[in-house]
Amino acid sequence: MSAPLRLMAVHAHPDDESSKGAATMARYVREGVEVLVCTLTGGERGSVLNPKMDRPEIVANIAAVRKAEMDHAREILGVQQRFMGFVDSGLPENEDEKLPEGCFGVQKLEDAAAPLVAAVRDFRPHVIITYDDDGGYPHPDHIMTNKVSVEAFEAAGDPDRYPDAGDPWQPLKLYYQMGFTKERFEALHEAMTSRGLGSPYADWIARWEDRPAKWPVTTRVPCGDYFQIRDEALMAHATQIDPESWWFVCPRELQQEIWPTEDYHLARSLVDTELPEDDLFAGIHAEDVSPACH
């Protein structure tokens, strides 16, 4: 193609890009695709989950620390990255707990989507990846991320909507990330137990017993060769990722053997494509690609 393909990944917090679709992005970057991560909040209310990083000077400067971690992960993945400027909502302890005033999760949809619409029109992605309408898990920022991603996909090409957000651009495909599925965890759990390894996945599998799959996997992107880059990007988020946690219990070689893909659901498509797919850009042809404005 005369112009590079462009992929936008929309995430709620710093670290989400490294735990969801990171190997996919690393692969496409190294194949010449331009990739932009849009991070909607700064992750200011995220807990310090790595005991070695739970220190007063870290906690006191968590916003700056998380931005620095994001910059490190961005370099490892090879992607571009922009913060959309909203404040982390935090994770409520129960359904009755109100979200903090002014946070991302309480924004009006039009206000929350406007920066992303502007980013879409500037970067001009052909494909957008984000979370499903449950947010992947029910964090208010993840659920809102789905809402603004769908809004941006549907509005960015309409000149009558968000008229101050730049020249219209219509993305061609929208995907939901499906990396945390019962099917995947069962396969890894069986592989580890059959080899006499302790599996961390039993609790994850149990969570899916009463939760049928809502969105079928339509697209499996082979990217096992990039799992090391994914893991390095994850560890760049040192306040969030403990190197001794369950993230890294399953040997990388076993993951590459048993489940060497990252998986997606094709939620919207304006091009003809045949399911199942193994490429997020399936169905996109040279005439669909034009240079970016950024």
C-alpha cells in the first residue's frame, strides 16, 4: 500500500495497553503499521499493586509516576501515545458508592468523546480496538471507554457532529478485545496442570461459570513471537504489575505453544471481510488507505 495502515487502541488507564493487545500492537508496528494508543485517564486513583513500589514518595507522586511508566511502555512497544486528559474514576467498593466528582466515569458522553473524536480525525485510523460494553470487567472507566470509542467510531466521519474537532474521518473497523476469556484460561490451566505446574487460573475460570460469553471471538491475531515485548511493556508499569504475580506464572514458551494469538470481536465493519479472521486489517484494500493528517 502507498500509505501505511493505521491502528488506534483506546484504553482507560496507563498499563491497560500492555495487558490487552500489546503483542498485537508490537507485531503491527514492526510490520510497518502506525499505531496510536489513546489513554483516556491518567490512572491517578490506581492502587500500587507491586509491594516493592508501595513507598510514600511513589504514592505522593502517583500521577507523574504513572505517566513516566506509560512513556517507558510506549518506547518498548514502539507505539505513539496520547493522554485524553480525564481523571481516573477509581474502582468503587460496592454498587452504591458514588464516583468522585469530575472523574471520567461521570462525564456526559459528548464531553467524554470529544477528545477522542479529535484524535481519530487527526490520526485517521483504519481500525480501532477497545473494550466491549462490559468494559472487559466492570470498572466504570472501562465501561465509559467502550461508550466513547463507539461514539467516536460512529461520529468521526460525520461533518455535522463535533464540528470543532477537525476534518471528518471514518474508521473502517471497530474491534472489542477478548483476551480474558474462559476458553483461553481453561486451555492454559489444562496445559499447566498436565505438566505438573501450579496454575493460577482456577479462580479466573470460576468467575465465568455463570457468565456466558456475550461476544464471540471473530478474529485471532497470531502474535506469540511478541509475547516477550508484551511482558516487558507490562513490567514497565511497575506500580501496577508485580513481577512475581500471576501475570508471569505461566511460562512464555507454554503460552506461545497453547495460545499464540490475541483475540477480538469484530463489532463494526464498513468493509467486506470473511470470518473468522487472523488480521485486524482483513478486507481493507489500497483504495481504502490514504495519508494521515498528523
